[in-house]
Amino acid sequence: VQLVESGGGSVQPGGSLRLSCAAFGFTVSNYPMSWYRQAPGKERELVAAISRVGSSTNYRDSVKGRFTISRDNAKNLVYLQMNSLKSEDTAVYYCNRVPLASWGQGTQVTISS
């Protein structure tokens, strides 16, 4: 089982990024999926979650209205569209399934002017 995150980068406040999560060794359609993030010196936190077929999503309060989680089960991919980015969104972003699998390497998102 392997998860590979991509799409991170460095953008200015107010910018957008789209993160992708590719799953290997399992079929994402069998699992709810989530995005997490970990900022320097802080614990990893749940950012967004999506049900197996995408009919239900949940977000932490600080990203509601700005982030959108989605999935393409046919491609075994999960996405996180991030708009109106803020400096406090700076972190390494990870995806994972429910129940948790081994963590991938994550993708760095840096918001700075």
C-alpha cells in the first residue's frame, strides 16, 4: 500500500493550488479518504474528508468555503482544491484512507508574500 501526494508549491496569499493523491496497492473506491496537514512544530490535523462515493464531505472550520475535496475512483485519485490560501495554510499535506494506511511523503505547501 502506497500513497503519493503531489501538487504542492509556493504561492502568494490569495492564490490557489490543487493537490493530488495517487493510491497504489488498494482501490480508493473501497474507502473514505481524507487530507491531513502538518505545520512546523504542530501535530498533524485533519483537513477534509470524503465518503467512498463522494456524496458526503467534511472540512475543518478554518478551510470551509476555501478548500474542496473530491475523488476520481476510476483513476484511483483523490484531490484537494485549495483557494484563497492564507499563510496559516502553510504545511506538509498528506492524504490517507479510513482506516489509516502508511503515510506517504506528503507535499509541501508554502504560502508567502
